[in-house]
Amino acid sequence: MSKIVIIDYGAGNVRSVQFALERLGYDAICSNDAEVIKSADKVIFPGVGEAKSAMKEIRRQGLEKVIPKLEQPVLGICLGMQLMCQFSKENNTECLNIFPIDVLKFDKQLKVPQIGWNTINNFKGDLFKGIEENYYVYYVHSYYVPKNEFAVALTDYGIQYAGAIQKDNFYACQFHPEKSSSIGEQILKNFIEL
């Protein structure tokens, strides 16, 4: 059985991710301890809230030195995905620079934040194994990662943007798989089984 660690840095919805994994039959530890995180087989990096305060907390705990150097599969969720990028326009925040991408704010003409169900499509890679195109997943966000070379799923909301990205052992999704019904559960299962 994989040792799964959910990074608990004070700005993540760690319990809902933990409960979703338990429903799938997996035990997960919530921790901000660098050694515990480094010893995991799989790491989940959730996030809710605002980029600058989340990065401040990550730096206070010394995790900005740990997360980018992880060698096992890592899954960023929502704000976790945005913090994996190099920079966020949300309060001009320097992030972890795992993905060399800037996080942008949705256009004023759109209803922001995007809250609710939207489709994902244009899948690439093992995260979406066994999932059909245009299934609905659950989003809550005002900022987005633009379409880029690392995109492994796309979503349309006024523009087409990256619903999920991947680079080497780092995977991330803007939507919340733990709140996305059976599709989200399949994505979590696919990640754990990588």
C-alpha cells in the first residue's frame, strides 16, 4: 500500500481530500513535516484561498525548499496547482516555479470566481486513464493557468485554459477531484496508482 501524504500547510482543504481517499480505501497522513513528506510514495498538495498568504505560510514552514525537489508523484489541487507555477497575478506572488508559467486573472466580463461544474477535455497522460472527454468536474477559482505546453486537460470558460498540467513527476489540476463525484475519484485513483 502506498504511503500517501497530504501537505498540511494551513491553507488546504486537507480533510476533504483525506475523506475522498478514505472512500477509495486509501489511508493518508496530513503533515507539514519535511521528512514525512519526503518519505511518502505519493504527495498531494491541496490549496484554498489566496496565493500570497499561502506562499507566506509555505515559506514560514520551509516547504518552498522541499516541494520543488520531491521526486515521487506530486498532485497539486486548485490553489496548489497555481502555487506550483512561477508567478501569480493574485497580489503579485512569487510561487514555487515548478512550472514556468504565470497564473492570470479571469477577464472582468466573466462571472468571477468560476464556481460550479464545468467540462474537461483534450486529455493527455495517465491521470485521465479510463475517463471520457467532456465530463463535468467541480471548480472554484478566480485565477487560472493559461493553455501551455504542460497542459494535460483543457477547460473552456470564456477562454480555453489548462484544467490540468503535468511536468515530470508533478501533476496538478485546477478543479477539485475530491468534490468531483466518480470522475474525481477515478482521477485520484489514477494518481495513487501511478
